[in-house]
Amino acid sequence: MTKAFPVLPNAETVTAVTHYTDHLFSFRVTRPQSLRFRSGEFIMIGMMGDAEKPLLRAYSIASPSWDEELEFYSIKVPNGPLTSKLQNISIGDQLIVRPKPVGTLVLDALLPAKRIYLIATGTGIAPFASLIRDPDLYERYEQIILCHTCRDVNELKYGEDLVNSLDIDPLIGEFVGDKLKYYPTTTREKSPKMGRITNLLSNGTIANDLVLPPLNPKTDRLMVCGSIGLNNDIKAICEDVGMREGSNSSPSHYVVEKAFVG
């Protein structure tokens, strides 16, 4: 007698997989027809677990809201309940995609300003990969500073490749111009710019390197996505200069993401 396997709920098909390092990879899947989201939001995705129950985690959508597919950027955790399985996916495989987006890293959660800092560590660059491909970002801000900090140089490749592709992007290439400044740093392997982003921001190094004024609640906005420690450190820096945390219901000066992948 043939065993009947359960039908995968909210199934979408993997269309591309790219491995960057032994512990970082990106993948693309078909987009649910019902999914509408704002660039910067996250959704629940996953696979069936060993007990034939859905195993889901929150993943920021790395593709912009206009993309016909969904892109994600992930770590590989050897013993992670989901990522230990997810890192082995191939084109044609199916994943569970729950089309209910949420999140705080959206432009509507910030008050208007001249400049925005997008601050990420590791895979925290994912929501900003979505935002820097959204024309609305360039319409709202005169200057966009994408700060990405990783331990080693090869961990910066995903963001570097993306930024380098923007000028020739058929939809947003004309909007980018010289508005976007990319500021990659490493904390372990030697690179042109080393140091923790919190230190480089608080001691004025970023401002000096990019010829920018000090943080100011009247002109600057920040979005932060990384570890709880990073979030708390950046929040402290922001609040020291008089900035307040914003939300969808009460826009303000900075926002942090609180969803983590395991």
C-alpha cells in the first residue's frame, strides 16, 4: 500500500539558490498571488518538520514589493531546526510561505527627513536589500547610507553584488544616482574599513568618511536590523541625540527589527 503524504500548505516553488559561504545563502521562490507587502517587511516561511508538522520561522523579504518572486537571505545553522534543512534546498523544491507580512522596518514608520541610515549586521541586510530596490526610498530621501558589518570579507558579497547591480537595474537605476552610499565593514578579517558599526557611528568615523554632519533628529532617520545587542546599542546612540523610536501607528526617528531566524 502506497503511503499518502500530506499536501504542503501554502506551497511555493524554489526558483534559485545561491551559496555565498559555508554559512550564508540566498534563495528565491514563487510569490503567492495573494501576497501584498511593503518593502522591509517579513513573513513566515518554512518546511515540514520530522513530525509532519509545519516548521516556520520569520524571514525578512529581501526582494522589493514590486518583484514577481520572493527573495530571502539566510544563515546556515548546523543544528537549527529549520536552517539545517533549508540550506539543502534545490530549484524545484517546495517551501511553505505564509502570505501575512508584518514588520517595523517600513518607511511609513518614520517621519520625513533628508537622510536615512540603514544599519545591518550579517543577514540583517535582507530587509534593506528590499528597500534599496524600492523607488519610494529614493523619492523620500536625498541621501541613503547602507551600513553592513560582518566578521569576514566574503560575508559582504551578497550586499556588495546587490549594490553594484543597482545602476543597471531597469526599474530603479535612474533613481539611485549618487544618493546611495554603501559602507561595508568587517570585525575580524582585515578589510579597507574595520570596526563595529556602533563604534564607527558613535565616534563620528562614518560621518567623517562620508562627509556627513552628526546625527540630528531633524535631518536623520535610522533603520536597524541585527542582533539584540546591536539593536540596543544603536537605540542608545539615537536616544542620546534626542531621537525617538517609531512604529507604524506612531512614526518617529528610528526603528529596529525584532524578528530573528533560528
